[in-house]
Amino acid sequence: MNGNPQDDNIEFVTTPSPSFLCPVVYISKFGGGTILSTLPESVKDLHPNLALAGLIQELLVYCANKCYGCPAHVRLDSHKHHILSCTYAPTSCQNSQWGCDFKGTIKTVKDHLEVCVYEKFKGYIQRNDTRIEQLEKTIEEQQREFEKLLLLVKKSRLEIASSIDSVTVNGNGVDYHSLGENDETDTFPLGEITCRQTISEHTCGVTSLAYSKGLIYAGAHDGSAKIFKADSGQMIKNLHGHRMSVWALAVSSENERFFSAGSDGTIKVWDLKDDNSDNCISTLTQHNGKIYGLVVSGNRLYSASSDKTIKVWDPVTLENISTFTGHSDGVNNLIAMHNGKLATAGSDNTVKIWDAITGTCIQTISSHSSEVLDVASGDNLLFASTYDAVIHVYSLNDYSSVATLSGHNWEVWQLGYTNGAMFSASFDHTIKRWDVRNHLICNATLRGHKDLEMMASVILLVV
């Protein structure tokens, strides 16, 4: 009826009177067959009897779900509306997405839910699905990291590059090469460097170093921070406060405070005034990610985090004074430069220069093809190490590219500058010295670390 497929299932409660039926019969011609009957008028000339149609709509019909047990008698014109809310309509258990194959009417499904095994475990299943989704995202992230490492392995030149370091000077196309460890002078930092002492108090990888007033501060993967006398290597303090790796250390000599930060996203504050106390006097928790860099400059402490921000603190009151934003990915390290500026290294492949007071980003250097891991400055030059094992050199006058230093076989995690020499520490177990005032040549490669741990810092070389 009316061309609606659902009307084919209409069953009247009482058989309609023949007077409701149209007496006109229309039979089409059959090509090649016998014509039984035709209408003298066109079908288009027929008009509906509205009064009769209204009476038909008032006739009672059975619900289309009668076969499922619905006893309802409804008017023909209300049948469709009734079907939409009929509790006898066939449906599946709402837990079918979890594996339940029960089917029935809306009413029986509702009753079934009270005993449905999947209903009882739905929360557990949903939590598991959420965990699986999170694990899949983690696996994707780790796969990307693995691909980065695989690329570095393929690019590794361990068999040929251990004795060849090169500098590509931009602008004039001149290449300078040092084949070994030549052009050394007799005074530090450009003279001969030898390992005078090995401190072995740590039981796991050392991840960060700092130096102040004859003391060496060392952070490690186990969350500890140890303090040693530089002249003897004697451990004088063993501080425990972090739950995970300690990635950054800074000392405020003026305020006699020591700061440590790491993977747990906190900055621990230690009092150096009391030689007998190993207690943490405060914990700063405003960052929302791992903290990779700390630096004390003037009367401020600056921290860099994977939450994409740099925070500024008062080292005395420990107030969070301001937050610098601008990086689109984590901030891996930072340094304080002259004239009240900061430089930050980001996982967004950029180096940013900031006004340390206002937090304004003065310059963004984005000519890197991979993550920037660390920065250093000296002799009016800015150095930036990247994940692809090279060191970029820029002029601090206009931030233009000056040179690219190649020689390391793995990513360069740390940089340090002092008195015309720039030191770089790499995952390839070496520390290289670059002569900033002599064509940026590498004139020393220091080897001594054996384990496959990144060289956490070169601070011991540049004090």
C-alpha cells in the first residue's frame, strides 16, 4: 500500500468492507500477447477519494511485531509511529559489540541485560579496550623512535670515521679537515687532556653533571644525586629524592642551593648550608612533563621540559615567576647567554633565542632536519647539536649559518664551551674538542667510557 514496503505487512483486525476497494481495474498491454482489458481514460485522470481515504486510515490493524508477541491494535495512520516505540520489535543485546549474540524483543533484551555475562564485565572490557588503544599509540611512538635509531645505524660510519672529523664552512665552500689530534697547545683547554681520575660510586648510568666551588654533582638513572670532592673523588653526599632518572642539575652558589630535576617531572631543592643534612627542602611540581634542563643565571632559575615550556623560578622563594611558551614539542636543554638572553634546544627541530626577562622569543632557527639536543655559545657563535650526529654553528650577530661540524657517529647529547674550545659528548662513547679560533677543526677525541651510555655532560672538561 502507498508504495511503502512496510505496508506489505499490514494485517487488518477486521477485514475491510469491499466498498473501500477501488472498482477500477487497469491491465496493461502485453507486447505480443492478448490484450485483456484497457481503460479508456489515462490513469493520471483518476483522483483519490479523500473522504474514503480518511475512513480507511481509521481502521484498526495489528502491530507488525505481532509475530513476536505484540498484542496491540492500532489505527492504520498510527501504525508507523507505534512501530518506532514497540517493545516487541526485534533487536540485539546492547553488549553485542563485546561478543553477546542474544537477540529478542526490546522487552526481552531488557530482561536479558540483568543476567547478561557481558553486562557484568562491560566496564572491565571497556577499560581493557582503552588500555589496548593506549598501548597501540605507545607502540606507534616506539616504532618511530626505533626507525630513527635504525636510520642512525645505517648512517653510522664507525669503521671509517673514528679518525676523520670534518668542518663544512658555509658561504665559501671551503672544507677543513683534521686527521687525528694535531694543533694542540700546552695549556687547557687546548693542550693535552688525559683522564686523571675515574669515580665509580654510581651503580647505574650517570645522566647529568654540574660543578661548583671544587665539588662535582652527579645525577643518575636510579634517581640519586651524589656530591664528590673534585680533587680526591671522595663522595660527601648521597641524595635520594627522585623516583626516576635525574636529567638536569644546577647549583646556586650565592644562595647555597642545589637543584635537581628529571623524568618524574619535579625539581628538587637541596640546602648546601648544612653539611650534615641530606634532606630535600622543597619539591617544585608545576611542570607537566620530564625536565631535561636547568640553569641558574643572575637571580633566576630556568627549567626546560618535555611539556614544551620553559619555567622561570626565584631560587630563594621558589616562586614560579613566569612560563615561556613557543616550542611545538619538548624542550631538551637550555643555556643562559650574555645580554640577558636564553637559548633553548627543541624536539621541534628548532633553536629559540629568548629575552630572559620578558620571555619574548627573539629568534627562531629552524634549519635543522632532526631534533635539537643541546646548545652552547662562545666567541660570538652559537652551537646546536642534533639527533643526526652533527653540530650546527651560527653567528650570534644575525643567527646565520656559519658551519656544520661532522665527526661523531651517533647523536650528540651535550655541548660545552670554554676559552676558545668547544667540547661535544656523544652516544658513540667519545668527547671531541673543536678549536673555535682555528677554523673549527677537531684537534682531540677523548675515549674512555666503555658502556653504551650517552655521555651525560662535558662539564668536567670546561671548568
